[in-house]
Amino acid sequence: MLPILTGRRKRLSVMKYRVIAAATLILMGAFFQSTVLEHIEIFNIRPNLLIVLMVIVSLLRSPVESATMALLFGFTMDVLLGKTLGWYALLFFLVSIPISMINEKLYRDKILVLLIFASGTSVLVEFMFFIIVFMFRGYQYLPFIFWTVIIPEAIYNCILILPLFKPVATVYGFLDRIDRRRNRLGNEQR
């Protein structure tokens, strides 16, 4: 019975590292979105770091882990905006699942794949958010919003994903190596 308990403890300690890494990623994303990126506005549009991080995590992780992270990124975005609570969380959650289901079939580290997913996800999430928000208000200038807000933000997100993908992938690769090493050592002790 003792080896089973030690195996569970090892899995919990690896899980602890993953939770700490996820919390750090979310907090750093929220910090930079609300401070640094506030000053990087071009034509009153700024990139959305939380969408970029959600795309990166969805390209790297399993559907369950990426959906959980997307939900947390979305709630963080909702809290930062302060307008509505839950819409971004729902949209991030729904968009991350298909990306994470096909991520193993893609060359994730290729620039074109990163650009397509960053721009497509940005356009889809922001377009759906504006439809939800403005549909209830009777706003009729959705094409104007699309060309002046959504498309420039998608372009900024494409630029932002390029330097961020490699460091986040390195951290998740490091966590995977720790997990494999601990599982290998745990199997050898039995």
C-alpha cells in the first residue's frame, strides 16, 4: 500500500507544479494586459494578450487542460474589462476545444500555423463578443467595428504570438519532462 501512496504523492507534486505554472501564466497575462499593453495602443487599438495565451495553450495541451485554462483566461478578461462577467469565459472555452482537439495533427511551431490560429481566433472571439454585446443594444454599425477594431486587433495578436509561443512551449515542455521523469522513476521503484 505504501508504494501506491508514494505514487499518488508524486503525481500530486507534479500537479502542483502545473497549477503553479498555470496560475503564473494567468497572473502574468492579466498584469501585462492591464499595464504594459495599455500603453501600446495604435489607433486606439491594443493587442489582446489573453487571447494569444489561450491560443498558445490550446495548441500545446490536451482538450481538458486547454479548456480549463481558456475558461480561466476568459474570466480574467471579463474581470479586467468589467463590463460583463462570463461572456469571454464562454467564448474562450468554446473556441479552445476545437483547437486543442486538432493540435497534435499540426506543426504547431510553424509561423503560418501560429498566425492563422491567432488571427482566426481573435476575429472569431471578438466578432462573437461584439455580436452578443451589441445585439442587445440594437447597435447597427457592426461592419464599422469589424474593420476598425476587430481586424487591427487580430493583426496585433498575430505579431504578439510570435515571440510568446516559444517561451510558453518551453515551460510546458519542461513540465512534461518532469512528469515523464517522475513517472519513470515511480515505475522503476515498484
